[in-house]
Amino acid sequence: MSTRIALLSLILLITQMLSARAEDPDPLKDYGAEVKGLRTKVTLVKATIETGKPVSVHYVKRNVSKETLKVWHSGFWPNHQIAVKDADGQEPALTKQGAHCKKAFNPGGARDKNFPVELKPDTEDATEGNSDLTLYFDLTKPGKYSVEIIYEEKQGGWEGRVVSNTAAFEITK
């Protein structure tokens, strides 16, 4: 009987330990810093990528405030920038499409496609910014890189400049 109780106690202890491990004490630790109730995060599908393969990223905005925030969807580039740096802190060369997208950045300017999205407290918007970085940057040189995504808005609703976390990746031969 005491062996059975000891075994049940051990199973209970292991279950509690696994449950505690599964509950992340800080679910926002991978996000960038909060700005006016908004935090953003960029993640890579793979952290090690062979030269010539897509470098796929996912991007999300999260409302960490207690109030609904209004963010703007405007085709991504007018109010977002993607910043890629190599190990020396230098931006790789832009592709033709990357240069075009960089020129489109104008957080306070006129926009053809612009509509508000209400982001309720403790919810995320992951509908923009999922992309392949090789469309915008020359990532043919093997090495270590990092990426951040900046959301900047001056159109009413949530206004400010929020920077995502920095996600590292490596291009291999």
C-alpha cells in the first residue's frame, strides 16, 4: 500500500512539474518593448537557411493594454519597415522590390489602401508582414543576420513607433 501511495505521489509531482513548465511565466518575453499598449513580435520559420532558400518571417501586433486599440492596415509598407542587419550591423543590399517598398514608407502620408482594425485587449493581429525576406534583401552571402519590424503610425487611433523583438537567423552555403 505504501509503495502505491509513493508511486501516486511521484506521478502527481511529475504532473505538477510538467504543468508548471508548460505555463510560461512571461508569455510576452519574446516581444519587443511596449509602446502605448502595443507590442510586436517577429519570428522565423527556420533559424538556419540555405543560400537561395526563402527566409520566411511571421509578424504579430499584440494589444497589451486594457482598452481597444485602433491600428491601421494599409498594404503593410506605408506604415511598416523591415530592418535586416548582418553580423557587422550593416544592412544587406536591397532588391529592386525592397527599394520600392522602402520608398513607400510614409506613416503620416496619404494612402490608397487604409482601413482601421480594432485590436481588443489581449488579442493579436497576425494578418500582415508574413513574408520572405529574400524578396527585399540580398541574402545570398552566408553569415549571421537579424531582423526587426517597425510599425509607425500617424493616422489617428494608436499613434507611435513600436519595434519588434530582434530575431536572429543564419544563411548557410
